[in-house]
Amino acid sequence: MSESSRDTAEGAGWGTAERGAYQQLMPSHVEKVSWLDPKTLWAARNGVLASWFGDPTGDTRSRWVAQRTAAGAPADKVIRRHDADAFSFMVIGDTGEGDDPQYAVVPGFLKVSQETDFAVIASDVIYPVGTADDYGTKFFRPYQDYPAPIYAIPGNHDWYEGLGGFMRVFCDDAPALPAPESKPRPPTRAWWRSLLWHHPRPADGQHLAKERELRSSPDQQAVQPGPYWAIDAGPVRIIGIDTGLLGTIDAEQGAWLREVAKGPTPKILVTGSPLYVDGKYDPCAIEGGGTVDDIVRDPDHHFVAAIGGDIHNYQRYPVRLDDGRTLQYVVSGGGGAFMHATHTVPRVDIGNVTEQDFRCYPLRGDSLAFYSRLYGRRLHLRRFFTLTEAEASAVICERLGIPPTRTPGPPVRVTRRIRLIASLLGAGGRPDRASRFRLPVRKIYTQLFSPSSVMYSPPFFKCFLRLDVTPEAIRLRCFAATGNRAQEVDPPVEDEITIPLR
């Protein structure tokens, strides 16, 4: 087994390692997504409009689901597979920007996924706005050699064009929804929303038929009953929910979730909105009352894990419940989009999870070193701004009051410059030492700087999951993809946990 970032800096992808062969998989021309481009921000405006003028996704989702049911999809939205009691599947989240970081994941993903039965994309299949025209280079091409079906749940970006592209690809080429029977009257909030709303172009997706040829084998096909579903596979039920634009679910989907969660079968939730993330708890509200986590925690429902996308890194919180059970809450959104920082995560102490129990990838020190190099380059202040991996790790350990994760090298003196850079980049700290300055900086940094964090040379700090299921247990492993040849040939395991089912 190759070294991981928890073992050495080389295992994290630092140094003068040989770049991998992933670029040979990419198209000759790649249109890079810039989240500082006003055109991109304007195209992706629907999330903001929904928060200002009301969220229409519940109504739109209900119409999509009704259309699929009328077309013959199972009313209970359960996909009944015929996998053996021992089977394997992959989970990869937030994939589709179509550039180097996404394609750098592919060689390792294909290697690790051998003999798996299917894969699940957990949120945001396509960036920036889920357009059907982007599926060729951001879905069909990168995963053309994965021989098994791929299921998906949509993220907020897939909803920015009303979910039309997602439904056409994953739901049996679902036709476009007709316009609502009644139009909003001015000057209501709904009228303003309708006036400003971003819609797909009329010719969107005209090349889909040709692009589908890249994944045209009968063994690769996966037809979903809608944007949310359950999969009965071997001894477990996997439930995927659609959290729309704003990270909540409507009453209709909530009622369905309560129904499919019943029974003694062990269950795994896959969601576009993680329930534990960045040291915080977000139980995911259900319209009309209650939360998704209420359902997950109910002992009669027998959930063992909840895996969420949306945040572009890996985190795991083993939450010990009052009744003695432990639920694994996992964030797995590092499948290809820009990297969300982990160095902004404060010292973890939530839900009976301590810093000792918490796992993340990239390590906080590697995240801080990554961002210091990125902004040192962009601000033309490399000598001042850039931190070595050892310096970044040392200042993180000082701030959080924790020992280094990997074996440290020679001692590093943490200088005022190192502390200043860590503060400017929003590095987290201990909850009992939070300052008025640090919290706003961290929020601004996460919302503004992270989306512009794409670098086009390794290490990329991407990741994906493999889950091996038996009647007794689930073995969950997080694998790294750095873009370097060494990790491409032998993807390192960054985290591993065995989840008992009995």
C-alpha cells in the first residue's frame, strides 16, 4: 500500500513528483470555470434569487416526479437490484468542472473501482449551472471506461437550470417540463423571481445523443425513478435525497423518506447537504416540520451512515448517540471541483466527536500550504505568502492545540509572519479562543476565496470512496487523487472505517 498524506509529505503529493497521465484523457480544449467571472456568477444566480424571493424547487421537483411516475417509474422510487450479499460500490461527489482536477481523479477511480457493481455521484454532477451541453466533457467522457451503472443525486448547481439536464441524463431522457398553468402577478416576490430567473437555452442538449455513445454499453445503463430514490442492493438500502437549491427538502419528499426509511434493513443516506460539516451540525430541515437527521437517528430506521456532497473535501464524524450506537457522518465532495479548505475547520468538539475522532482530507496543514502557494502566486508575493508544508502544519498544531498528524521533520519555529498568513487565510482555532476577527475572516474566506482556488498543477487533493458490503459490515475507504503519477498508479487510503451491520 502506498504512503498517504498521513504518512509523509510525498504521500500527500508534495515535492517534485512525476505528473500523472490523466491529461491524456482530457479533450484538446478545456473551458475552465472561473467563479470570479461576472458571467458565471450571473448564470448561477438562481440560488440567490430563491433565497430572496422564495424557493420554487419543491414545486418543480414534484412536477418532475409526477412526470416520471406517469411514464412508468416505480411509485415508491425504489431501484431493486440483484446484487449478491457481498458487493461493492463507489461514491464520488461534486465532480463536473471538466478541467485538470476532475480528470486527475479518473485513473485512480478506475483502478480502485475494479469489480464494483455501481457508483453514486453525491451532488453537483455538472458545474457551473447543470446545463445538458456540459455532460459530454464533464460526465460521459471522464467516466466512459467505468463499466457499471452510475446513479446520481442532484446538487444545487444541477438545479440552476431547473434540473432539465440532470433529468435527461439520469431519468430516461425525461422530456422538458411544460410551463406552470398560472403565471405570477406583479409585483409579488414570485413575479420578481420569474422575471430574473435563469433558464436553459432552447437548443441546450442537442448533442446529448452523440455524447451518450461514450457510455452506451448495456451494463453501464442506470435509469432512475427521479431526482431522489432508494436502491436495494444486497443486504443494505441506499437512500439518495435531493436537497435542491437551498439545502432543504419539501414535504412530499420528506413523507417519502419517512416511508422508505422504515424496516430493519441497514441503510445509508446519500445527500447533497452534509449533516455534519466544518465542525458544525446542519440536520437539514423538512418542509412542514422535522429534519432529515431526525429520521436518520431514529433507531427503528437502522441507518448506519450519512454521506453528503456539496463541500469539496473529505470529512468524517463518528457521532456516538445516547443509545450507544455510532453513526458515521461523512462529507465526500472532493471528486473534481475546486477545493474547499479544511484549514478553516476549527478544533472539533461536537456531537460527542472530539478532535481525536475527526478525520479530514486534505490535512489542515496541507490545505493551508496549498492556499498560501495559490495566493502567493496570484498576489505576486510568493516569498512572503508561501508557507512550506512543515510551517503550515506547525501553525495549525499551535492554533488548534493538537499534535502533528504525520511524523514531523526538523523543528519549525512559528514566526509572526507564519501566524499572520494563517490568520489572513482564515485558519481555524480552538472554540474557546475564537476571536471577533477570525470568525468573519473564515466566513469571507470560505465563501469568496475557496471558489477561486483551482490550481492546474498537482497536488489537487481530490478524493473518492469505495464501500465494500457484506451481511456483517461495511468497509468504507477514502482514496486520494493528487494528480501525481505515484498516487495514480497506487491510490493511497486516507481514511478507513469498518461499520458493523449486526
